[in-house]
Amino acid sequence: MADPAAPSTAPSSPNAIDVALADVDARYRDDFAKALDEQALREANARFLGRNGALTAALKEMGKIPATERKAAGQRVNAMKGAVEAAFEARLAGLHRAAREAELQAPPFDLTLPGRAAPRGHLHPVTQVREDILDVFRDLGFVVAEGPQVDLEENNFTKLGFPPDHPAVDMQDTFWVKPPKGAPDARVLLRTHTSNMQVREMSARKPPMAIVSAGTVYRVDDDPTHTPMFHQMEAFYVDEHVTMAHLKGVIAAFVAKLFGERPVRFRPSYFPFVEPGVEVDMRCTFCEGAGCRLCKGTGWMEILGAGMIHPVVFEHCGIDPEKYSGFALGTGLDRPAMQRYGIPDLRLMFEGDVRFLEQF
């Protein structure tokens, strides 16, 4: 039976378009009626109106018929398309009504049943290590301080002994930020280390002080072993008569509480804001000193940098360097997380793979 919506105009002889229209007209009602859910109905509709559907294929044959018959053929195709679309919408509405009716006729929900609790997640390995490190320093008497990730150049560089022409400034590529309104000459940046907290706390407090801070820092690094955003912690102690012995004792206690008792060694190093400065290594947690790929065969893994606070930093913060001394130490949080949990590749912690994160 021909669809009543189809126009009466027909070509003088059958062509591919009319053959396709006749095929669609013969099938689409039955196909829609046999679809028992919305997914099946949409699949049936795609067989007629989809990118590779029968009506779409018929339109591609338009160029093969005489020009005098194209207008009438196009009208027949559009009429059939309208009929198929109307039948699809009617069947879809019927399926929705049937689903709603089945839902209303179904047995009622027992609202007294206990709910199904959603599974609880857990902290990211880096966050776990950050909280554990802060707990270690709290136990040692340090106060936790928080500071901004966007700071002034003087707090991040200048007052730490990085004057504008100092060669050490070239060691860190920096994200510079547009200065705020009303301060066009201010040099603002995303902090490159948590050492800006030394300046902020020493400028606001009077010794003695023992401060620890942790957070996100930024540098223009992007390669397999560096990321533009990473995490650090900073701890420093200022009082009268503070020596390297105090620094070594705090580091030994820190390593023992976080990784267990293991050997630690100090190597001379250079940082602009400490004098003398040291790099601190501990026995590799992966090979226990035997030598492996992660410790580059040395048996040791670097865990932090440290040293005695430079007198210039005290002077910039209004503290008398003749009366007071102090030490500072800092480390990234990502590497301790890698060492503590046996993570073989630092990049795994930044990829957001749930299969990896569920292991911790």
C-alpha cells in the first residue's frame, strides 16, 4: 500500500529512486513495529534515514535521472522521508508510554531497605606522602604554614639572594603573571619553589621559629622526567646557635619516620639561599644499595636539598644574622611518593589512570 503522503507525480518509467522508495515504503512500518526498545528503534530508523540508509542512497541517484523528472523525484523522496520520520516519532512515543506504564504497574519500591553506599575513594599517593611528611614535622615541633602559589618576585627570588642579574636566576625558567591593577610595575609569578615561605614567615615572625610548608610549584619544564607543575615541601628552623648538627638530626629523624631506619649521606652542593649547602641521599629503597636502574647503579637516591640559611636572607627579612642562625631543607613530594610506594615511573602519578591509583 502506497503511503498517502507520497505525491501522485511519477516518472514515465521506473528508476532507481522509485525502486528504493518502494522498498522503503514496504519495510519501514514493519521494522518499526518489531523494535521492542529505543535502541532497536533507532537502529531501524538509521537503516532508512542514516548516513548509509536507503533514502540517503536514493538521493545519490538523483543525478542519473532526466533533468525534467528531478523535481518530482525530489518531492517523492522528501514525502517518504517525512512519512518515515513521523512513524519513527510515533513509535518512540509509544515505547516511552509503555515503559512508563510498566514502571507504574510494577511492585512499589521498599523505601525501608538500607541504601547502597557508594565506595569510598582515597587520597592520591602524592597527597598521602604530603600529609605524612607534615605529620612527621609536626611531631618534631614544626608549625605548618600555607602560602600563595602566585607571589611577588622579591619573595620568590630577590630576598632569597637572587638579585635580577644573579646567574642563579637562569637556573629556573619561570611563569610570569600579568601584574594586578594599581601595581603596573609589580613583577608577579607562579612560585618556582616553596622557599618563598621562608621569606614570608621570617618577615612576619620573630625567632625562634620552626616552620614547615608544602604545596604546588611551577617551572617551565616539560619532558619525560619533568612537568610544568609539581609538588614540594620546605622546612626551616631559626634560633640562636643553630648548627649543622641540628639539621642532620632532623633529617635523620625525618627519613627514619618516613622510610624506616636506613643510611643517609650528605654531599656538598650549591643553593643561593643557603651556605653551606648539601644534597642528601638515602639508601635506595628499590635495591637496598645493590644498584639498579632507578638509582643509576649507585645504591643511593637523592631525597632533598638542605643547608644553613644564608645571612643575606636574614638581612632581607629583618633578622639579625649575628644573633640568629638556622637551617632549611626542601624536597619534591613526587619522588618520595615514588620511593615509598615502589612506583617505577614518576609519570604514572600524573596520568590519572584509575587502575594505577586503586593500588594505593
